[in-house]
Amino acid sequence: MKGIKILLVAVLLCLSSLQLSAHGYWLELQGSGKAKKPCTIKMYYGDYPVGERLSGKTLDKMKDIKVYVLTPSGEKQSVTMTQMNDFWQGSFTPQAKGRYEIIGINDEREVQDWTKHHLGITRPVQYLKTTYAVGQAGEQQASLFLDMRVVRMDKTNYEVTLLKQGTALPAQKLVLAEFDKGETEFTTDVNGKINIKLDNPGLYILSVDWIDYTPGSFKGKNYETVRHRLDIAIEK
């Protein structure tokens, strides 16, 4: 009986760890898609595949995510985000036609002990991204250290290229999540590409972790790894 109890505790701890690691951030947009009309940016935290959006004080830590808009001409425009009960909110107004990239970065988070997530002592770096099309949209810009280029091939099929510093990343696991409908895992091919099919209208989150095993020090604390996390929101 004692052995069974120990096994049960171990299973519960494992499940708790998995549930914690499933939480993440994402961006949602609301706008008309027209020039000189405002677009609202909402930044959420929760467990997207199970349909969970968290609220209250648990959103306090999102204050360190800096949000900006990359215009079609390559100009960066900072966005002031305000904490609400269920999300952080900001806005921008596109001045011309083209593809606008909305990006969030947190590269100031302190070193964390994530031994239970098999990352040891790590420095977490978070990237968020989505795009907003105004009229005729041009190609996506690969501006982040860890980035994805998403190309719509037809009504339901998309080609995704995973990039690290502009170079394709092969054999890398990506996870596609649909709100309250679970997730699907993919692995990039030798060219750093995957093909995904989005059947239902709505917002999908495509996520990837890339681990840098080079040790270092940040804010006076030593780390063993740097975990780069990218969450891209794709609106169908």
C-alpha cells in the first residue's frame, strides 16, 4: 500500500508539472483592417488548448512584456499596454496599406529554477507575434531571434518556415493549438518547414521552444540554459 501511495504522489506531481508548463501567452487583435482606423491589441495568459484565459493578479508578471508594431516600411512603434482584469490592452493606428507585425518580447525575466521541467537553471526569453493586414498585405518580416514565416497556400493550407536568426531550423518540434480543441504536434523538415491545415475559422496558436545550452550569467545569477519561446497567433 505504501508503494502505491508513493507512486500516486509521483503521478500527481508529474501532472501538476505538465499543467503548469502548458500555460502560455498570446496576442489577439480587433480591428477593421482599414488604414487610419485603430486596431486593439489584447495580450492573454492561460492554457489555450483547453480554453482557459486567466485573470486577476496572475497577469501582473506580463508587465515586462514589451509590445511594439513593425510597420510595412520596417519602422518600430512602441505600444503602451494597460492591465485589465482578463488581459493587457493597447492599440495602434495603421497609416497605410500593408502587413503590420505586432510583437511582444520579454528578455528581462530573471533566471529561473526549472529543474522540474528538465531545463535546469534557465534564463527564459519570450517572443509573441501576430500580423495585421491592411488592404494588400506584403510578405512577413523575419525580425526576431526565433521566428516563423507563415504563407497561406490556399483556403486551408499554410506553409510555415521556422527560423533562428534568419536561418531555417530543421528537426524542431512545433505545437499548433486551437482554442478549447486541443493541440497537434509537428516536426520541421530538413528545410525547417511544416505544412498545416486550418479547417475552422478562428485564432490558432503555433508555439516552439528552442534551447540554447550555452551557460552564462544574467542579472547576477548563473544559468545553464536559455529557453527561447515563440508563440505566433494565426487568424483564419
